[in-house]
Amino acid sequence: MDFTGSSGGGSDRRQIEESKPLLGEMSATEGSKMGAARCRRPLLHCNGMRYKLLQEGDIQVCVIRHPRTFLSKILTSKFLRRWEPHHVTLADNSLASATPTGYMENSISYSAIEDVQLLSWENAPKYCLQLTIPGGTVLLQAANSYLRDQWFHSLQWKKKIYKYKKVLSNPSRWEVVLKEIRTLVDMALNSPLQDDSIHQAPLEIVSKLLSENTNLTTQDHESIIVAIAPLLENNHPPPDLCEFFCKHCRERPRSMVVIEVFTPVVQRILKHNMDFGKCPRLRLFTQEYILALNELNAGMEVVKKFIHSMHGPTGQCPHPRVLPNLVAVCLAAIYSCYEEFINSRDNSPSLKEIRNGCQQQCDRKPNLPLRLLHTSPDLVSQEATLSESRLKSVIVTSNEIHVEVERNNTANQKMTANVGNDSEPNLIDCLMVSPTCSTMSIELSAQADRILGCYVEILKMLSDYDDWRPALASLLQPIPFPKEALAHEKFTKELKYVIQRFAEDPRQEVHSCLLSVRAGKDGWFQLYSPGGVACDDDGELFASMVRVCNNVHILMGSCYKTKKFLLSLAENKLGPCMLLALRGNQTMVEILCLMLEYNIIDNNDTQLQIISTLESTDVGKRMYEQLCDRQRELKELQRKGGPTRLTLPSKSTDADLARLLSSGSFGNLENLSLAFTNVTSACAEHLIKLPSLKQLNLWSTQFGDAGLRLLSEHLTMLQVLNLCETPVTDAGLLALSSMKSLCSLNMNSTKLSADTYEDLKAKLPNLKEVDVRYTEAW
């Protein structure tokens, strides 16, 4: 039997029902009789009872046709009624049985149900519901009064939600739509049903309505947001609604709706959200909300008050999810500042593309080349191989980030020649740049720059809370930022405050996060060390990090841990430590003395270089003398005439070199590497005082023609000279013709001409190895 059909009387009744307000008080059905017994609809009182929304259940079903004749009245009397058990499902648009037979052979559409009411009559089964349909009545009998009421409220809810979906799917007048939305919200708030879907269903209806009608005015936006605000107090907004909120934050950041309505919503998200990966639009909404706060007159002061409200007035934040969620929002926002540039570099889909479906391959931006700079293993000492030979720089570009670019195939060939078959560079290696490339600049758009400034400032605020600092340090330990951000001077300069807070914290669980998260991976300790791309303070922050880590190890009383820490410094950061000690940093002087005292350094030349560094400053000389009183053998080593090999740390200057060479005896020095330092031709007057010098590496320095002419006059015993990527020209290179002992000469990437090259070959008979790639003579 079909319950969706209509008879004359039933059609009129349904028209009356459709004309009622959706949340109007349902009136009793007039003229409906069931056999000889007169039905009455009692006034329903919830009495504070709460019910779970039913989706399915077992119930007895009976269908009664409206009597038309005397015989039909007899057949429909209560003595002849037949009840059928059914497992009924409350779907989104109809009432259906798992076994579609008998009374429930066809599903009952909610649009066909004219009324739902509780029934009671004398000498009749209890716990019944009456569904009025065209041409008859459907009776549902539950096992007890609680189940009956649960079925009643669930049916009422499903029926009304179905009607609201239909009404709001084709809006005509927005003032009427707004009134219906308010009524829908009131219905959800006052419903005795207790289920997540009770508040989510109206939000999804409104969300769909907004996604299908994008031409709303700003006033309509705010009216709808205010109308649904009560539902958002205990529920996350659905994805489409988040998009709507984001749009409002971008277009009307100064609207009072942002403060009054969005604030409790965002606070709930930050306190209770467990995974932004499952609901990324919640993160995006939180991100846009914070940016909207930053657009207010007070700017970051408002954001600071919001962060403080999330932490709470006490010393311990009571909500463990607030900090991870805030950090996730900050990281995503910072990533978005460099997203277009990252996509242009690695040709990977952006977050926007992932949301909208990836572009076709032909529409993607082409890959940009990378240039990796390596030191030459045959011209650099073993110590330099450990600390400097892995130096590389990523040189890329974007329409928003302007960096030097290799634009031709020759550059790619050069990269291949220099790189060889090396493994994939790690994060910090890709950012370690030579002085010739250190002038690269990154410029963000105005909007991206504001976003970056806002969220880096939030990271600073988070680091100011003592209870949050350990977790924040742990979250940032893997350096979860794109390489482009770490190559951006403004970003690393602003983030330095956070790292400084970690370094100043006496708790081991905090400052230990400055080290790498695992072996073989660099951390903040390496990034902010001298020679690292983020170091802009001559190593002051690096010295602070070293001091804290070393002091804690000593205070712990563990010689093993102290030696292990010093050994890691000697293997990875000996050059920066010596450079800072050379400039008078007391912490670095202490570190070098400890390395000598614990016999961390095995190489005699390296030990002699450390001794010379210590004796170049008053504090170093004093501490070294105190050490020598305990270890006389160190002085014996120094008396042997100084080291034979010496490598200056990257970013060393002419003054650093002069200070080092004036600190002791270097009469035995045969191999000197100044690669990737900031020395110029002015240092030549100190180099000519090294009579035993046979190998000199000036790769990627600012050493020019004037210095080259001076060297050619005094260092006649020089055998190996590396001038790769120096600004020398033919004027200085012609002077090399007097250095008859030269057997290896590297003029790669210089301004050498073909005529000068032929002249040098004719005048240098011992010359066996020559590199003239990327010159006119190649």
C-alpha cells in the first residue's frame, strides 16, 4: 500500500499543514476518528527528560484506513486490528522498514506525514503514536513510555529537518530565510533530544544555504552569523561554514561579529580540537580570525590578550591542546607565506590546489634549477672537510621572492661538475651559503609580510610562558619550517628571540631541544652558529647556547656527557668556536680549553691552531696558561714550530686572520685554507710572512689583483693555488708567471681570457693541473 498518495480530504489537510509556521504548535487533527473510540491528544511535557536521537529500532506497526462505509468501520474497529513487528529506519527523507512487507511495504515519506501525536484511549494498548497520512493513520506501538517518547521526538525532529531543508533550498526573500534560520536554531536549542547531530544538522543546512548563495550582502552575512551563534557555543562549524567565516574575517576584520561571535568559537576550537589534519578548514578559520584581530586598531595587543585568555591567569594552562593547536596554526600560516614560491620550486601541488583538485601537469610551473657550491677536497684540509666541504646554497626565484637564479644550461652543467654523485643535502646544508651568494634577498608581498610578522610574534608570545616553553621547544626542535623561510633574513632574525628564550631556560628539556632531533640531522644549534644562514650576531646566540648546554653537563657531574658534547662541537662546529674565541668570546675560550684538557682533539695541527687562537686574546692567553700549568705537554707541542695545516672558519675577516697569525709561530705552515671566508687582498701582507707556505686555497673569497701581485713577489715556493670564484682578472693573473713552482692552478669562474691562459702555460713549465672552466679560455 502506498502512503505517499493523496485523497481529496488528505490533500486539503496537507496544504493546511504546509501553510503553518514550521515551528508552530501542532494542532490536533480534526475529524479523525479511529473506530468507535474518540482520540485525544494530551499536552506533552518533557519534564526535563533527555533522549538520544533514534536512527532505527524495533516497533509494532498498524495501519488504519479512514472509514468510508459501515462495513469499513467494522473492519477497522479495534477488535479486528492487526499489529506487525518491523525494524524501522528513520532515514533522511522517509520512514522505511528493513523488511518491506505488509503495512510497511512502501516507505513513508516525511512530506506525507501530516501530523505526529501521542495517543491514549480506554481499553487500548499503551505507548502508541499516531502518524496522520493521506487517507488513513499509522499507529506505532513501543515497549514502554520512554521509548514511545523517544520515537515521538525523533520523528518530529526528522520531519521538521526534512521540511527545513526543502524550504531553505529555494530561498526567495532573505528576510523570511533569516526568520526561518532563527526558528531552526531555537528548535535545536530547545529539543529534548541529546545528540551531536541535533546541533550539527542546522549548521549543515545553513552551511549549504550559504555555499549555494554567494551574492549575499555584508549585512546578510552578519545577521546569519548572529542567528546561528548559539549553536556554535558547543559545536565546531562545518567546513563550508568555516569558509564563510573566513571570508567574513577577510572582508570585515573590524566587524563586531568577529569579537563577539567568533571569539568563543575559536576558543573552543583551540581547547578541544584534536587533529587539524582531519578538519583543515577549522585551522584556516582560526588563522583568519587571528589575522582579523591583528587588523584592529590595537593590533598585536589584541592578539596578545587573546593568547593570554587561552593560557589563563594561572601559571599553568589548564587546557593541554591549546599550545599544540596554536603552534599548528602558526606553522601553517608561516608556510602559506612562502607557499607560492615553494610550489614554483618543487612543482608540488599547493594547499589550494589540493582543496580544489590538482592542476594538470601542463599548467604547473616549471622546475627551477638549484646550484650547489662545494669546496674542493684536494685543496682543503681534513678539518675543513668536516666542517666546510658540505657547504651548499640553494639559489632560486619566484614572483614574490626574488633570489639570484641560474638561467641557462651552462649553469646546470657547472652544477653537475661540482656536485658529482653526492647524496641529497640536508636542510641546513642547503642554506649554508658562500660569501659570494650571501647577498641574496627574499622579498614577500605586503600581505604575506603582515601574516609572517603576526605569527612569528605569536611564537614569541608563546615562548614567554614558562609552562609552555618545554612543549614549544619540543614542537620546534625538528625545525618545521620550509627552507625558504630559513633563508629569509627577516624570519630568522625575528625567530631568534624564541631560540634565545630556549637557550636561557635552565631546564634541560628546553635547551636540549636546540640540538638536532636525531643523529645526522642539524638543529637550531647549527642554524644559528657562525657560518649558519641565520647567524647575524657574530655568534652571540651560538655562544649562549653552547654555554648553557656545557654548564648543564658540568653541573650534572657527568664527564662522559661533557666529553660527548665537546666531541660533537669539535666534529661539527670547531671552526665557529675558534672564530668566536679569536674575537674574544669568553665562553668559546673556555670551550677550547676544555677540548684541550679532555684530549678531544687528536690532530696535532688542529691542537696548535687552537693554541694559537687562545694566545691571540688576553682572556685566552690567561686561561691557556692556567691550563698549561696542569698540562705541561701542551707547551712542548707548541715549541715544535706551529702547525703545518691551517683552515680559517667561514666568515672570518682580514682582522681575524691577522690576529691569528700574530698570536704565535707559523714557520712550519705549509697548507692554508681561506675558502669561503671574507678575506680580501689586504690579507696578502700577512700571507707573505709565511715562508713555508706551499698550498693556498682562496676559493670564493674577495681576494683580488692587488693581493695576487703581492703574493707573486714573495711566495715563490707556492705549489698549489685555488682562485676559484674570486674577482681576479688578467691584470693580476699575469703576475703569476713569476711563480715557477706552481704545479696546480684553479682559475674556475674567474675573468681569465684565452690570451692570458696561453701566456701562463708558456711561462709556467711545472704546471700540470689547471681548471679554467666557465672562463673565456674554456
